[in-house]
Amino acid sequence: MGVTFGAASPRHSNPWLSLTMPLQRIRTTYKQLGALDGSLYYLSVLLARVSLGHARLIRYYLVAQPVHGEAACRPSAKNPVTELAPDDPLIASFPRPPAVIARRISDKAQCFVARSGNEFAGFLWLAYGAYDEDEVRCRYELTDSDTCVWDYDVHVEPQHRIGRTFARLWDAANAHLTRRGMRWSMSRISAFNPTSLAVHGRLGINTLYSATFICLGPLQLSLIGAAPWFHVSLSDSSRPVLGLAPPSRQH
């Protein structure tokens, strides 16, 4: 899932500041990410700097999280989580462009919304069957759509990140998915986001494989840990299709 808890991603950080980090912070980055991902993170920072933002290196882990029917916390009448209705006035408070939200609704994506009283506290989105990545050119296809779903853009407002909003969002989603007979919720995590990696680790994820994208202007090179393994794209009409099977079927 794309959990927005303050990512250590080059897309959201200042590359000039990153290159002048104290040695201790660099060591911390390598400790959190490991040698390979730490090195790729700093390579991505360097690419962004020398290209003035025209070149990017993005690396994901494709993961599967088991669907749990048991709730992690009790529901709150004052802070409910509900399924989004297309005419919900709270949409105006969503921290995404209106066109993006409209497209998701048009694509039949499902959204669970957390409220704090009458205010927006967070949301979680689900897609069924397939999902087109919005950061790079890539399409994820679920090989078993009867038991698997794709989750994305899990967002909690800053003032609610210490409370139970995140847990309540997942409780609502898991309850719904359990009723539908779903067993796995699949998503991608930035390999450069230690906070998200830690959150997913506590949720008992299974890592399927990695996918690394090097974007140089219109050129995109994709290095994938599963078929199709390697892909070159020069336009939106060309993108790799990544098949995602439940963990027991990966090998």
C-alpha cells in the first residue's frame, strides 16, 4: 500500500539537502534500507540532482498482505469508517486533485473513509482485477481476482497518525474483504520508505518481488524480479504488465 506517513523518497525530499546529510544520517539510511536499497536511494537522489528533476529512479516491492477478519480495535461511533458514496460532501476535503478522485470513482474503485466527527481523517482505496500505476508506466494484474484485491493510497491526516485511524481503516476494509471471500490484499511499497516498510512488516506482509524503474525524460527502463523481467517504454501506450499471484502460487 502507499501509506503516506512521511516517506524517505526522493520524490518528496530535497536532493540538495540529502547530499549534504551528516554521516550519521547516511549510516542510518543504510541501516534502515540495507546496502542495495540504500545505494539505489542515493543514486536516485544523485540522478534527480544532476538532471534537475528530469531523471528518476523508483524502486518498489510488490507485496501481499493477508486479509484478517478479526478487528484490531473497537469501532467508534464518533470516528466512523464508511464506504465512500459518490456524492459524499467530504470528497471536497480529500488531499488529491478532484480529477484524480473522479477518475477513481469512474473506474469503480472502492474507498473507505475515516472521519473524526464531521472532518476527514483518512482514506484507503481498493481496486479489483487490475490497477494502472500512477507514478510510472506499469500495470498490475491480479491472477486470482476471486481471492485477491489491490490496495493503494492509504492516507491518514497528520493530526490522526498517532491514534487508531489507520487501524480502523484496515478493520473496515478487512471486514468487507472477508465477507467477499478475499484472502490477500496486494500493493506496492517504495523501497526507499523505511516507515512504510516497517508498517507493512507489522501487518505480516509477504514480499513477492521487486520492480525498479529508471525514467529519463520519455524513456523508461523497467527491471522486474519476475516476468517480463525487462521492459523499455517510450510512451504511455507501452507499459509492462506485472502479474501478481497469491504467495503460495509464486513458486
